[in-house]
Amino acid sequence: MALIEIDEAARRLARAIASDLSLYNEEKIVRGIENDTLFDEITDEIEEGRALYKSRVAPPLYERNFYDRALVDILVRAKAHIKSPLW
């Protein structure tokens, strides 16, 4: 499979992976936000997603941190309604 070399396609892939993380790990994510341990709760899942993302995009796009931004947008910002010491 050819590597993704277009910004928008790399962003879409990053958001899709982050959305899957959110969908399949909702309980862990809520607990992590409530206890300020989000990234500890789902470290393995995040790293598995990161490995998938890295394997699918060209190195210059990987370095642009689209995956990390998608994690913040989907796992953190979208859950801002959850009571947390973070905010």
C-alpha cells in the first residue's frame, strides 16, 4: 500500500484512528479525564494507533503531528463536558 502524501488525507486518517480509540475505549477515557490520568489509562491503545498512523503516512507528514492533534481534538476537547481537575 502506498504511503499517504497529502496533508488532508493524513489528517483524516489521524482523526479516524482517534475516533476509533474514543469509540472503543469510552469508559477508560471518561475515567482518565475524571482522574487526570487519561494518557496513562490508554497508553497502549494510543501507541498502537500511532504505529498504524506512522506505517500509513509519509515521514514528512508524520512529523507534522496530525495524530497528536487529533488525539487532543477527539479525546480531550470533545469530552470537555466531563467533570475534571483539568478544567
